[in-house]
Amino acid sequence: MTTPTHEPVTFGERPLRIEDVLALANRQAPVQLQSDADYRERIAKGARFLDSLLDKEGVIYGVTTGYGDSCVVAVPLHHVEALPRHLYTFHGCGLGKLLDAQATRAVLAARLQSLCHGVSGVRVELLERLHAFLEYDILPLIPEEGSVGASGDLTPLSYVAATLSGEREVMFRGERRQAADVHRELGWTPLVLRPKEALALMNGTAVMTGLACLAFARADYLLQLATRITALNVVALQGNPEHFDERLFAAKPHPGQMQVAAWLRRDLAIDAPTAPLHRLQDRYSLRCAPHVLGVLADSLNWLRSFIETELNSANDNPIIDAEAERVLHGGHFYGGHIAFAMDSLKNLVANVADLLDRQLALLVDERYNHGLPSNLSGAPADRAMINHGFKAVQIGTSAWTAEALKNTMPASVFSRSTECHNQDKVSMGTIAARDAIRVLELTEQVAAATLLAANQGVWLRAQAEDARPLPPSLAAMHEELAKDFPPVIEDRALEGELRLCLQRIAAQHWRLHA
């Protein structure tokens, strides 16, 4: 584990926050499982109640019946023990890229938290083994494609069920290993999943929910970074700071746009209205930045509510209510809330990409950048004709923005009837979450490019004889950026610097407005 920077995360009766999942996904927090006797007895009671129903030959979906459309097929008691293995085996058909380590840890955390509610009919031993996978960083290799988001994330989560059972492959200590070999090395006996346990592991929303937690955290930081980039661009383009006046935003008091405007005032060191500049109104990508970014800011609260409610829910089927001695058949595996949240988030984030792309277009164009060199080239006059500065960076940014916008088509409207029309309405929540991650990746690329260009613009503006000193927060960031990203005077390939900037963004390196 990396050095812990987060308090221990305890799975049990306490609800988790997105930040807890993020800390586990980044290996920045110890992981614990609630250990008091009362809690463990409540978990065990559910498993015992399920066993008692089997003794009475009760009919329980996925335990004494086939799965999905095959629920009308009775499974004789002498085959019940074999049914869980069949479930994760026939679902071993995932394709596409493997989830990365961070995403896989988030998935394990989301599944463990759901099962800790004690209404899934699983044993304490299953919770302990999931906890151990997180503690020892044993990561099932999970293909990202193959889920329709109802019944939950069946196919990708089959890789969790299989590896807990000592089958398929995991990443362990940086190596791709057979799960059976890792169990043997650690002196563990692979689990033999009991009736309902494979279904409880697989028939839930852990993949989309884990990805949603990661997407939320990235979007939250991106909001702050885009605000800082906008402030740098206001300086570089000699924008009118009155566009962010506190009294102006009191007239249209959406909290998010008021917050973004306040951040901009702080970055630009505006604590009172300034005299109008020679240019009364800037173009919308500067003037309306709080209105664009404010929609994302205002949406984060309800997005958090959707994600954390799903995270802290029992989202499989059926629910085993040992207290009332009832088996409740329903549809909690349906990922509609996560689908809507991620479809919404990717639209919000793509708008950030578009905003920054427009700001960069102004920066590089000498018709609109108010005296800066064409393409932000820092070359002296006698070499200006052969230097092209940020010209190609702006082209790339346009491509990344277009791809981000293309990926905003809602996944949730593409429901397809599946599995013999038993799953005739599905959420596509996992596709929506994967789309959101991709849009975030592209928008972070746009942010990296625009940040470096804005910093170049600020440097160029500072070369003027009448240059004003930068406000403190912008001066500090400009100075820090200069250490890794020196001014572009003679043309150079910027790929390496863009990639380094992306690493900084991924690590949330700069302290911004939180």
C-alpha cells in the first residue's frame, strides 16, 4: 500500500462515501471489516435462514431454480450446490479491455459494501475473503464489456466470483497470475460458493457504481481546474473581470455558478468592482464560464446522492430478509440511477471540454487574442515565420473535444430486450459509466493542452513593458508550471509535456479551490 492518507475504511453497517471508495481504489486507506459479534451474527442469520428454506424445499429464485428466463425450471436439491459454479462459469464471456487496478479495487469495494447489508444470504466467510482481496490487493482481471446493467453487472462480476473460487486470473504483486496459485501461495482455500452466493456477488451494480465513484472524483477536480484555467485565460486575453462581479451573480443565484464566479474573483484578486475596460463584453467562453461550469458544480450534489445511495444499497435479487423470514423477489439489480447519473455527467463534462477548446481557439488566433503572437509562439521576430507554437496543439484539442462530444449520446436510451425477453428493459448503466470515463479522459486532455497554452499566454503577456503583476494564486501556479513546462520559444514536440500534465491532473497535483 502507498502511504495511508485517509482514515481506515470499515465495511459493515456504516455508510461509505465516494471519497472512501476513492481512497481504497488508490491504495491510500487501510481496509477493515466490522467485527463485533452482533453484526457478524446478523450476517450469519441470513445464511442460516436460506439453509432452512432449502431444508424445507422452498422455491427461491437462483437457488432452487434456473437463472433469468430459466426461473421456471426447478433445480433438484442434489444439484443446488453445483448451481453457483455454473452461474459464474457460463458468464465467463467478457470481452474488451481489462479494468485497470484502480477501477477493479472500486468494483470490489462496491460489491463488498452491498453485501455487508446482510440481506443477500451470504456467509461471513465470503465478506472476509472479499475484504482480504482488497487488503492484499488481489485484483480479478475483469473485461470491461458485456454488461447491460440489469440484472446488474453479471458478466464482469462473474470474474470476481470465479477468482474468489480459485478460478481464472488475477493481478497480484504486479504479475498476472492464476487465482488458484495465489490462493495456494497465501495458504488460503478457495471458496466453494454456497447457494445464492454467486448470484449475490454477480447480480448487482458494483461495476457501474465503482466506475461512477471514480468518474465523480475526476469531474469534481476537473471543475476546479477548468476554473483556474479560465482565470489564467482571462489574464492572457486581457479579459474583463467585471463579468464575475458578485452583485451580477446575486441577480441569478444558481449556487454553482455563484461558486465558480467567486473562485474566479479570488484567483483574479477581485474584491470590488473594477472600471470597465476598453472592451465591454468578452466572448462567451470567458464571459459565460461561470454559467457553463456552474451547471456541473450544481449537479455534483445530486450526482453524489445517486451514486452514494446505490453504493450503500443491497442491489441484488432476491433479498433475504432473515428478520421477517421472507424472501423478497424484486429488481434492485437495475442500474437506472447510475445510468442517468453517468449519462448526465458525460454531457456536463463534455461541455467543459467545449468551453476550454473555445478559450484555446481565442488564445492562438491573433485576430482575437488582443496582441499576443499568432499561435502563442515565443520566437523572436527574425524566426517567427518558421515557428508555429501551439498550432498543432489547438488542432489536437479540437479532435479531443469532438470525440468527447460524440460520446455524449445517452446510453440509457439504448435498452435492448435480452435473455429470452426476461430482461426486456435494461439500464445500460455500465456502458454509460464507461462512456463517462472516456469523456473525462478526453476532457482532461483538453484541459492539459489549454492549461499549457494559457500559461504560455500569461508568460507572453508578462513580457510587455506595461505588464501587471499576477494575482497571488495565479502567480504561484504560473511559477510552479514553469518548472516542468518552460515557455515555448523555439518549436518543440509537446507530447511529453502534455503527458506529464495529464499525470499531474490524474494525481490531482495542484491544490485549487477545495
